[in-house]
Amino acid sequence: MNLPILPTTVVGSYSMPGWLERLKTEYFARRISRHDLDEVHDAVTKAAIKDEEAAGLDIITDGELRRDNMIDYFVEKLPGVQIDRSSKKFYYDFYDSEVVGKLPAASLGLVEDFRFLKSFTEREAKVCVTGPHSLVKRIRNKHYPSEAAFAADIARVMNLELKELVKVGARYIQIDEPYYSGFPEDLDWGVEVLNTLVDGVEAKTAVHICYGNRYGKPSWEGSYRYLFPRILKAKVKQLTLEFARRGGEDLDLFREFAPPFELGVGVIDVKTQAVETPDVVAERIRKALEVMPAEKLFILPDCGCFHLPRAVAFAKLRAMVEGTRQVRKELGS
Amino acid sequence: MILYVNHTRRDAAAATANEVVATVLSLLEEGHLEPSQFARLRIDLDWVQYKQNFREAVMVTRESSEGAGRASVMELHIDSRQVAAGSLRESLQCAFSSLNPENQCEPARTYLEEFRSFRSSIAWDFNRLYWHRLKDWEQASGKSYEAALPGGKSEAHDPGAIADSVADFWTLLKDLEGQSQLPPELFILEIGVGMGTRAGLWLDRFRALDQKRGTNFYPRVRFLLGDYSQATLDRSRPALREHLDLCSFIVLDALDPIKTLSFLRHKILHIHLTNVYDNLPDEELVRRDGRIYWLQVRAYLSAADAARISSECGVANQELPKIINRLLEIGPECLADRALGVTFWQEVWKAVRLEERLVDADSLPSSSYPEGLDASNLENMLRDAPSDLRFHLSTGALESFRNTLPLLHPRGYLQVQDIFVTNLGDYRMGFHGPGKLDGSIVNWVNGVLLREVAERFGYDLHFAPFHYRPGSRASVLYTTRRE
């Protein structure tokens, strides 16, 4: 499928309904079965797919509503990671988990998720995975000599899964690494691990780096300057960054360093329920166009829409699509 | 009948409890009370520590309508402190006779509103008037509002508490600096500024510590003082005269700070409030026999008080509700003689009482819950609570809390010095408001509920006893980021 110029997409997650939060928590309290919860997840994933289509996105995701949070979905699937299942009170809490031996290779179940997504949409589809650097920050390491070694092994296991995804047709794969912003001192090995993860993965790979979205609020503050020039060694095709909430000052870094990547520019602030107008979105895109040609720009929210009420998330995505259309028109596209 | 003794005052609990049981049984034998009413009667024996409050010595609280197929709830609340020797029998007999509308024993009350949730009661209009016209009240009473506080002064100014607060903040800044994450401007917000004394002392102390350690943080501080009264902000300026270059005085509603300060979202490193939450609109819920009830109130003046005020202030009795509404709209100028208007205000406030009734929560829309709270929060909170419980929702505190958190920097923290209930069982061990404090309202704050709600917003709440003044009942709430 040919994408228009300035393709629109989401960072990954769609709005998590309050009733689904309660059901997920009920599951952890053993009041509903895994089977029932899986059925609920299927239904809500279809709804998210249709909402993303109705909003007019060019590349869609499954909304990530099967995931309790960005960490645990992978922690549960990584073979060799031990989990204390009683450590969750609320579904969104992180598991208490640890690794005590070398990770064996095994399926992570992302292929099934992608097939499910593709069976309900004709649009381009994107798979988002939490990156090794973020995962090692939440799993207690009792085996590997260092966080870097642990992350490298996670990358080795996940690399196989990404290649399987490509085999079944995945063309857009996004790696989420928000913890870079909290631990900038890790960036050298973080990028090495990222390169292991995407090695030989024949898809458009992106790395999403934000300042956190836990509970719908930032976990850190600062400037993306810490990324440069070290991030230039990353062998991904695209950087996806947040600019709507933080303002566009850091766009100048793209002028200063002229990175080889495409830029996924965040134009929707997901940490406020105030809905942007298409005009505001268009203005943010124009600002990005000052440092990056349209052919290398993708349009996204700052981060996942997980914490926004459904009506707000949908309205924001509609505004994003409409604002993008305005700019396309100006570009004669 | 079940008798709950909610206090252990040696001088009142045993004697009143004995007298209540003996009197109710004799009233039953004499036919003043139906056996079916006796069977479902619940009596709560309280000690209302606030000299001025909204209670009669004996008050009846009933369910607003009969529950389908079940006996409705009926409660008597007795304030041991107010019960005068030898008056209990008459008060109880009067309370039981009030169950029959055709058999009232006291002259008609002057009602100031219809039944409603306490958060929207006229009582809060009096509270608002007090803060807006504080000067008038203080002039008439001859003492400042701080002098009217228990202990005669505010705990906000305690030098030890301020020193610790400054040290904590300095440590945070040093930590951020070490991680190269120190913002160029260091925003601090205090909501509810009083006379500005605390803010002034805090900045004095911070400047001294900063100079002593040579960190040069002080010039980067941006200290915001927020209050909903411009008059209060103006009064606070002299206390901050040495730091005015760093201070901004901002009129804001404590219920919704983010509305005024949205440009500082995720920017403020430290937010402090002292005795603000206990003075924000509130309401109560009651759990009885597994059912949840909303408590509704109706403000009134007793016939005796209405007659007295009418005579003393030269206002016709039947005109009282109208003149009181005017008082709440325009202040003491509601009467031609302004000084008399202040007297009228103070006398009415002293006399205002609240009738209560219970309304089954299932009969009300779910939107009755304050924003930020839902049935599942409540369910979680009550899971381990005593089965029979009357507790505060702390609606205003909750609203303020959730509308303040978005202002916090990712490493920022909120500190609230106030009177908190941190264990739901405590609601059965004493009276927690509402009481009257001079011209304002005071309520204990439901810290358990705040903690439950905070978790969903990504914060853990902790309560530290205010150990700086022996015997203080205050605690300090502080937030830490939830991972």
C-alpha cells in the first residue's frame, strides 16, 4: 500500500477504558478467568483498530490493550524471567520480577498479535515492542554480569521474534526506549543493544524515545541534546520523539546534527485532555518541516494514548489527521 | 437497639451511656417508642470537641424513604458534651416524637435550604464569606483568626518543621544538580498563605542554608503564593518584603490550581498547603448493613435562636431566610447598620444547625461521586474497613489534590499539613467534623481515600505525625512518585 506524504500513525497504545482496567484487576484478584479476559481483549482490540481507522490514520496498531503496561507484557513472555504474580494489587502495577539464568530463545507471541491485527484491517500495520534497555530497568538481574549484558541477551531473543514478524508481513516495527531519557549515561550501550535487536530485521524500524508516560505524566524532564551525537550510531530508520508537550526547541538538534533518520514528530500532547485543533497540529508540523523534508517526516502523538479517555483520544487523533491534511494540501500533495 | 460509644471521655461516656440506656428503655415501656422502632434503633454517643458546631444535643437521622421490603435506618446522635444534666429524657422524648410529623414537641424551625449534600450546603457560603470579609469579622471579635485557632497560633510557622522542609528541598535540588537535571527556574508553590509568615520564614531559612553551603540556588527560586482572596495576598506581602523579587502573588482557587497555573504543568518542584484541605467543601457517606447511604443536610435555626436574633438585630422573624441569603451575597451591608450586620452574621453563624437524613446511594446517579472518585475506589477503600461506618468523602480535598498533582515536576513533591484520618477505624473512635472554627468550617480529611485515589494518579501517599508540637493532632501528608 502506498502511503501519503506525512503518514499519520500512533505511538502504540490506544485509550484504556476504565471498565477494562477494572476487569484486568478482577483477573488478578482471581474473580474472572483468563479465558474471559482473553475474549474481552479480543473485542476491545477490534474496537481500537476500528477507532484508529475511523480517525483516519495511515498506519495503525492494535492499541496494545492486551498489555497491562509497557513492561509486564514482555516480562511475562520472556522465558527465564521469574515473576511474583502476587506483587500486583492494581493491574497497572509492575510485576516484581527477576532473571536468574541465561535467557533461552522462545516465541514472545507477537506474531499472533500481528496476525490478529492484520485480520481486521486493510491498512498498514505497525508492531511496537518495549526495548531491552527499558526492560532491564524493571527486571532484577541476578545472572548477567551487567545491565548491558542482560539487555544484549534480551535483544538476541527479541531479534528472532522481530524476524518472525517480518516473515508474516510486518513492515513497520517500533522499539520503545523511554528509559534512555532517565538514564542518559547508558546511551552508548543502549544503542549497541538496539542495533543487536534490529540486526537483519528487514522492516522500517523506529525507536521511540520520550520522557515517560507512566500514569500519564512525565518521569523525567530535560532536553534531547543528551541523545546527540551518540544516537547517530543507531541502525534504525526512524527516531520518534515528543515535541507537542515540550515545545519544538529540540527540533534544532536535527538542523545541528543532520541525522540520517526519518523523524516521527510528536504533535499531540497526550498528557493533557485538552484537544488540539487541526490548526495547532498543522503549525507543529510546519515547524518540523523547517528542519526535515516532508518525505522524511511521520506524524504521531507524543506517546501512547493509554491514559486518555476514549473520546479525547479519538478527538485528538482526528485533529492530528485533519491538521496533517491541511499541511499536505499546502505542499500540493 | 444498638448503642455505639464513640468516645472514651471519662467524665461523660459512662454516665451518659448508662442514662441513655435506662431512659430509652423507660420510654419504650411508656409507649413513646414502638417496639419495631426500638429494634432497629442505633444510638451513637459522641463527644463533639468543637465548642461551636452544627449539632443539637440529641439529633435524629433517618432514611429519606422506606427501603423496599426492609426496615429503614434510624439513628440517634447524642453529643455527651452538650447534654445538660437532667435534660436527656426530655430531649429523647422530643426526638422520638419527631418521628411523627403530627406530634412535634418543639416549635417550628426556620429552614435556610432544602435537603442536599453537605458540599452544596449554605454552610459553605458562610465559610466563603468569612474568608472574603475576614477583616470585618476580626474587628468585631477583637482577635485575629490565628488567635482563634486551637492553641492560639498556627502550626504552619513551627521553626523545626520549616527547617526540615527547607532541608528536604535543598537535598532534592542538590540531587537534581548531580544528575544534571536541575531546571533553570526552581518553582515552589504555597496555597493558602495566611499572613505570609510561613513563606517568609521558609525563604529566610532557605537563603541562609543556600549561602552557608554555597550552592547559589536561592536566586533561581520562584516562590508562588496562591490564595483565593486578594485581600489575604495583600496582607501577606509585608512578611515577604526581603524576598519580593522572587515572589509572585496569585489569586487562585484551591480546588483547581491547575486552571490558573496551567503554564506551570510538570514544572513545580515543591507544593505546600497548611490547613487548607480541612476547610474545603465536604460531605459524608454512611455504610449500614452492607448498604451505602449519602448523608444529606438541611440548615436551620431553632425557633428560640430565630426569635432571639430577630429581636436583637431588628429583623422580622419571617424575613430571616431572605436577609440571611442577602448577607451571604453582599456581606454585612445586608443591614443598613453595617456593625449590626456583622453582629447579625456572627449570631446567625453561631446558631446554624444541620438536620440530617440518609439517602440510599442506589437511588442516586453515579455522577453524585466527586470527580476523581468512582465506585471502585470506594469499594477498594472499604474492603478492609469496619462494616458499619460513617466517613468523610473529603470532596474538596480530593478535588484540590487531583487538580494540584499535574503541576508537579517529575521529581517534585506535595506536602500537606493538616488533620487526617489515616485509619478508617478511627471514624468510630471520635468525632471528625464538621465543626465551626471562628467563622469557618473545619473537617478532618479522609487520608485513606486520598491514598487510594493517589495511587491511580501515580503517587504513593505517606502520613508523618507532626511531631514538632507535643499533643498536635496534625499530620504531614507527602507524596512520592509511584513506579
